[in-house]
Amino acid sequence: MEGELFLLSSMIFLLPVVCGCPERCRCHSPSNSVDCSRQGLAEIPSDLPPQTQTLHLQDNHIHQLPNSAFKSVPQLTTLNLYNNSLSNLTPGVFHGLQHLRVLNLTQNSLHSLESRLFHSLPQLRELDLSSNNISHLPASLGEPWENLTVLAIQQNRLRQLDRALLESMPRMKHLFLKDNLWKCNCHLLSLKLWLETFVYKGGITDSVICVSPDTWKGKDLLEIPHELYHPCPFPSLHLQSSQVPQLGAAPRAVPRLSDSHSRGERDHRECEVKPKPRPANLRHAVATIVITGVVCGIVCLMMLAAAIYGCTYAAITAQYHGGRLAQTNEPTKTEGKELFDSSLA
């Protein structure tokens, strides 16, 4: 009996080693999940079980992830990196995670994202980038995300968001954008139009509250009428004239346009100057005043015509009754005079 108990205790002791569970983590074999949260880790454990599908690394002190950081767990479907100290992600950090569906990068120190960062995550469905310091998102993050349904980028430092990025996510159902530094100028009009279509089709989103300019500070982007947007300015005429070669000058090599310059030109084309419409409330006020003036003028003319007609009718009636009265009184006076004369006689 003692020998059996010793053997059983030895098996229990050696079970984590056989399963390959890291020393400071907790492994759950039936669900293929590994919980390494709140362990003060500065890097990813190197001896993760290869069959791991869910990996919890939240609430640690991980500052940097190397390329192919998760190559030992290719079956990973859920990765939680919440509340670490990540400030930069190299383009190949998620290489090999063909099955990853949920990625949580909330509450780190990310400032920007490389355009190729998520290129190796074709099955990604939920991406949470909230509570970082992201000030810019590229127009594309790799191939179109056919499966992405949830994107959270609230509580960052975004001022603008390229519509092309959102259009690369045709199955998006939930989009969270609040608590950013949204600059509600003409360049954000494309985002407004996309959000209106998104909500109309049943998508769920929170609010895009404008921080600038002062005219729209505190206003919801979706509640600002289209006609109240100021038109985008023309490209600098001085810059265009400087690019035209002068007569007699030696030809110069034309520099190759960078990607950022091309995006700038596309933004200017999308926000080309249009005739500035008057505010909707002013148009309504002017129309109301004009209509009211016309109606009042017509009423006054009708009243004047009625007054003239009444006065004319009263004068004619008075004249007619005056003539009849005079004719009636003449025989009476004649009879009276005859009676008076006969009495004297």
C-alpha cells in the first residue's frame, strides 16, 4: 500500500513536467488553456504546451515581444496581453498564429501600429486596442479582414481614422471609438458617412465626440449636419507653381512620391472644395420671412380692397336713402302749408 501511495504521489508531482506546463503558470488540459496572469513575468514562458489554445498573460510586466514570439503554440485561438508594458510590436511578432481569433492588447503603451502587424492573422475576429496611446492607424493592416467582427480602439489619441481601413472589414458588427481626440474637420467627413451606413445596416457603435475645432467641441460626429462642414482648403498654390519648371531653367529630376504624400493627395481629392452652403437654420429663417411677408402683403391688399369696397358701398347707400327721404318729405310740407293757409282764411 505504501508503495502504491508513493507511486501515485510521484505521478502527481511529475504530471506538470510531463504535460510541459510552465513553473509559474496554471494549465488546464481539458480546455487546452494556460493561465500565466499576475505572475510578474517580463517575458513569455518558453516551455508552453504546444497544444495550447488559450493563453492568459494579463497583468504582467512584459515590455517587448520578439519575432515569432508564439511559434511554440501554433494552435492558439485566444491571446490575452491585457495590462502589460508593450510600447512597440514588430511586424513578425504574431507570425504563425493562423488560428488566432481573439487578441486583447488593452491597457498597454502602444503608440502606433505597423501596417503588416496583423498580416499573419487571417482568422482574427476580435481585436481590442483600447486604453493605449495610439495616435495613428494606417489605412491598411494587411489583407482584408474578412472575419473581423469586433474592433475596440477607444481611449487612445486618435484624431482621424481612414475610411479605407474600415472598408477592409466587411463583417464588422461592433466598433468602439469613444474617448479619442477626434478632430471633426472635413477629413473626418468620410468616417461620418461610413458610420451612418454602418449603423443603418445594423452595426453597433458608441459615440465619436469631437475635441476640436471649438465649433464642434463636445458634439457627437453623427449629429452634425453634413452642410455645416467647412470645405477643405486647396493644395498650396505656391507649392504647385514651384514644381513647374521655369523657362530656360535646366530640367530637374522629379522626386518619387512617397506613400504618405499619395495619401495626402487622395485626402485632398476626397475633400475638394465645394461651394460653402448657408447653414440650414438660416435658409429656413429666410424662407419663413419671405413667405410670411408675401402672405401678409396679400392679406393687407385684401383688407384695403375690402375697406374701399365698404366705404364705396356705404356712400352709395347713404346717397340713395337721402334722395328717397327728400322725396317723401316734400308732400308732407305742401300739405302742412295748405292747412295753414286754410286756417288763416
